[in-house]
Amino acid sequence: MRIGVMIGPERGDSGRKLERMLRDIAWAESAGLDTAWIPQIPTDFDALITVAAMGLATSRIELGTAVVPLQAQHPVALARQALSAHAAAGGRLALGVGPSHHWIVRDMLGLPYDKPAAYTRDYLEVLSAGLTGAGSVDVENDTFTVHNPLDLGPVAPVPVLVAALGPVMLRIAGEQADGTVLWMADERAIADHVVPRITKAAADAGRPAPRVVAGLPVCLCAPGQVDEARERANRILGEAEVSPNYQRLLEQGDARTIGDLCLAGDEDAIAAGLRRYAEAGATDISVRLLPIGDDRDALVASKQRTRTMIAELAQQLRG
């Protein structure tokens, strides 16, 4: 199982924020982590531009987006941007994409959100044609009519991972992509809902076994601080629970809040949790570092302890 870490979003002005993110990616690479996952949220940096900057500052670590909302740009534009970032990173991009949520697409961007699964299917057809090599992108389907020259070949194949939560999206991800990037999925949801559906769809389409990337908040703490960590997860990450997409995914498992999903406790407890996800079928873990503390110094120290532990566990689990 690959172990990666989320980097960003960060508060603060843009210049200092970028410096911090570049320091974080330098740490992740030097610590031997497999992947860094760059969230794309409405209020922060563009994930693919961030990948390009990180790619120029690193040499080994995979750089993934988690995830780029499809409705915000034409698939040819996204293919061109992804190929550019992929080249800057020396072929280390993992392109995570998804149809996002109604409260982003419809309420913030003012765009339709009527048939997100059908839109994703048609979008991926154009995107895949744009990512596969130099030449013309010629695709006509229910959503797009595209005849676009694109003299831009990939420096290496670009893996595409789709944020797929429901049965239809999991089938599309298995048929047309290389895997899925998840948030709000516990072990049972992955084992009983995600893995069987996406794996069957990939096999039926003649594609390799898909990657399943599970995003999890993680906090190294004393056993007596576990409730504090879960309460903090609910406080700072719980807004996603209002999305019907995530609510339906939570119904597939035992967790009801992001705090329930938080891996908190000592090193043995966190290692056991990561192994449970591996046994459920997750091929990757994307760690969202969750520090706890009463002031900034305590939060910084907590984050440092957790990320050091994650790097050590990554080596153990890889072995």
C-alpha cells in the first residue's frame, strides 16, 4: 500500500503559503513518502499549477490532484494544463478529477449540475483522447463535439483517478480511468461498496486493477486525547458531510462523521487502522495531518510528531 500526504490548502498570503507548501513537499520526498495529494478547493491555489511548482522542486515523489472539478473548464483545456504540469514534474502527475458537488458547481460557479455522472462519462472520453498523445482530439458524444488539434504528447502516461462515490460513478471510473480518489469512505464502505464495483467494471472493460485512494485524517496522540482529535476533525473538516454525495457514501459504511473516520491514537493504533484499510482493498492512503493543541506552538509540534510517525509507518508497511 502506498502512503501519501495531503499538502495544502494553507492559510496566509500567497507568497508565504507557496513557500510553506514547497517546504512540505521537500519533506515528503526526503521522508520517502510515495505521493503528495494536492486538494483543489474553491478558495485556494489551483492544484495543477501547484503540482507544476512542486514538480520543479522535487525529483521522485508522485504528485496527485485531489481533485480537479470537471465543470470548471473544457476537457481540452484540462488536458493541456495536465500535460504541462506532467512535463514540469517529469512525468509524476496523478490526475485526480471529479464532478464535484452541487454547492460548488451550481451555487458557487453558477453552472448546471443536473447529470454529473453522464457529464463525467462524456468528459472523460474527451480528456482521455487529449492525454494519450499528440494529434487531433476528435470526439463527438452527447455533451461534447470536439475537433481540436493538440500537438502535445505526454512525457509519460498520465494516470487518471476519478472521485467516484456511487455505483454509477464507480462503474465509470473502472471503465474509463485508472482508479478512484475517496473522501468519507471507511473500511466497510471500501471493502463492500467501492472495491467490488470498480474492480468488476475495470475487469469487464479489460483494464488493469484500479487504484483505490482513501483520504483519512490522522493524528498521533495519547489514548486520552482521541476524543479531542475526533472533535477537531468534526470541527474543521465536517462541512463536507452536508453534501448528499458524501452522505450516501457514509451510508455504505459504519462511520457517520469525519471524526469517526479519523485515525487517532498511538503509533500501534494508527498502524492497525492503516492495515485495516489495506485489507479492505485500499491501494493508497492519503493522510490529512490533523494536529491538536491549545496554541500555535502545540499545533505545530503535534503536526511534526504525526508526520514523522507517518513516514516511519510508510517504510514499515512498504516492507
